[in-house]
Amino acid sequence: MVIAKTASNIPVIDLCGERSEVSSLIVNASEEFGFFKVINHGVDEDVMKRMEDQSFQFFRKPGFEKQKLGGPANPYGYGCKNIGFNGDVGEVEYLILHANNLLSLAQTSNLPLNLSSAVKGYVEALRELACKILELMAEGLHIQETSVFSNLIKDVQSDSIFRLNYYPSLSRSTSLSPTFSDMVGFGEHTDPQILTILKSNDVAGLQISFKDGVWVPISPEPRSAFFVNVGDMLQALTNGRFMSVRHRVMLGSLKTRMSMGYFGAPTLNTTISCPFKLVTPENPRLYRAFTWAEYKKTTYSRKLGDNRLQLFRV
């Protein structure tokens, strides 16, 4: 794969702008990149800082203590390096929690109270932000029922998750380029859910791939910004207009990298089918109707980087 030198053309969208203009910019970014940055999003900086601080406190604990508090990941909880169900590995520790009103924190009830509290406030704020973005997308697509996408993650039985990824720093003796290494933190993939809202600390490593196969390094966002990824479900729900972006994390820093991701998903029995508005003679239906449970099962049965949506083409 070719590595590009810059990511200066990644869209940055101010959510405090004029609403019709913002929705149009979001649609354009989702079609061209499947990826964009949002600023002035309304999530309190104290909520973000508290989440980051508590996350670092958790991952800096000894391995046996993290296993006791959060492990094993089955599928929720603490895990290390084994990141998939079919032999996928990476240089990463992680903590996965169900984000459906955070009721599933009981599944990892040994988590420190301060961490659980931080997760609750953070996920509630990101769910609200995700709904706002999805409604702006629907408006930009001229869909009359603007809550058609956001309702999928508002459901009390939604299958949304919250994931913390913790990537180790590299030894100063390691002879690597300061901007790129071939050590995989998290291998290339698309997110199977509807939408991902992602934040990391000030350490590089995230790369996205465009349609031409070029990998673009993404500069770390400032504390006040979030990245948004279009997921597989949203690509299907928009009849292929939006692109589920391929991305990966490569290691090449002397500092530890941590990312915090909210993955908005529907209920397991939700039928994924694009609105009639997006199906025309010029743009016929690309994907057959399927449930999120069906797609999730397919995701778990395949390798990390497989093109799963291709299996659901009409």
C-alpha cells in the first residue's frame, strides 16, 4: 500500500454553523471520505478530560489487576493483543463495554467506580452527539423522517459499544521512522456498526485508506475535536452513497497512544434496509435487507479486514 504524506484535505466541520450548510458538508464528507472531524460539538471538555484521565489510570495498572477488574473480553471486558475471533492480533490492550444505557457495566462490575462514572457521562454525551450527526445526515440526504438513522441507536436495546484502545510506546532503541513503522497496532478494517465517534490523545498512528488504496496518516486531533467514521451499516442504509472507511493504527511513537471510541449500533433484530428515497432507477438497491444480528454474526466469522458488506449485495 502507498503511504500519503499529508491529511490536510480531511474535512473539518463546525457543528455550530448554519444547519443546512453543516448537513450538506457532512453528506459530502461521508460520500467522499467516510471520515471527518467535528468541532464545536457541545461535549463538555471536563467530561472528555475525566474520561481520558480515568482510562490512563486503568491501563497503567499491573496486568494481573486489569485482568481481575475487567477481564476476560468475552466479548465485553479487558483484553490484550488478541483482537479478533479468527486469529487477528495487534499491539494493543483494550477494554470493551456495552453502551446501551450502560446497564452492562454490571458485566464488568469490578471496574473502579471512578472509571464507571466517567464512562457513563462520556457515553451519554457521545450518544447524543451521534444522534445529532445522524439527523444532520438524514437532512442532507433530503429524507423526510430525519430521525430514521438516529432512532436506531436511541433504542433502549441498542447494541452500541464503547471501546478503549491502549497502544504501547516504542523503545528508544527501536530504529523506526518517526512518522511510520510497520508494527501493527490495530490492523486494517472497517467498523461494522452505523457510526463511530473517535478521540485519542496527542499521539499519531491512525491512518485511513481512500478508494485508491492510499493510506493517509491522520494528525492527532486537539482535545476539543472528534473524528467520525462511517460504518458498514450506514453504507448499507444509504444505499452505498456513504463510504465505510478502511482504517488502521500503526505504531511509530515513543509515547503511549490511547483512543476512545463510541460505536453506535442498532438492536440485534433491526432490519437494515435503506429508505425508499435513496433507491431510484439510476441508483438501484445495492444490498438486500438483513438484520444487525445476521451481519454481526458474519463479522465475527471472518477475518478483521474482510469486505463483509460484499456478501450482502443484491
